[in-house]
Amino acid sequence: MALDWSSLTNLTGNREFIINRVMLPDTRVLIEGEFDLPPLAKLSYEDQIFVAEFIRAHGSIKHMEESFGVSYPTIKNRLNAIAGKLEFVKLQPAGSVKEVLDKLENGEINADEAAKRMKR
């Protein structure tokens, strides 16, 4: 019987844990190893509910105020607190990838240099 995420969170008491066995339910294939949780799954159950509602509200703080019955500053503070718990991936501006590819195509840089720039 599968437990929902809140049951797992309650069981672990918000302590850090590692998943070491995963089953694909449609094939019942088991995979064993040490798997880190995705960043959003590391949030408390309450924070996950808050993030899910924020997404459902399309980022509308007004909707969040109404849903949770709290003020704008409270919503902003909660979002800032959750953001502080997450690691963010640094994204390259969309134009920079095109720039690198254009320079590669024009022979201004070689493939090794293009790969280095794409990693940045």
C-alpha cells in the first residue's frame, strides 16, 4: 500500500532521509541505490502545499491572500523563506546560447570553446 507524501513527512518528522529503493508500479521493477530527493520534495509538507497553491494560482499573491486568509507581507515572507530553502539552478540568458552557437557556426570559436561557454 502506497503512503501519500504527508504520511512520509510525518513519519520522518521533517528529518533528512535518503531513498534507497524505488519501484516502477507499472512494471514492478525495483531499483536500489541511494537517491537524493528533488529540491521541492525536501520542503516540509506545509511548504509543498503552499508552493502547489501558488502554482495553481499562477503566482497571484492576491489569490494566495484569499486562500490562506493572510496579508500580502505574510505571503511574501513565506515565499522568501521557502526560496531560502531551495537551491536554484543558474540559467543562462536565452540569447547567450544562440550567441555561442552563432560564433561556432561562423568559425569564431571551436567546439571545445563552445562547450566551455555553454557550461558557464
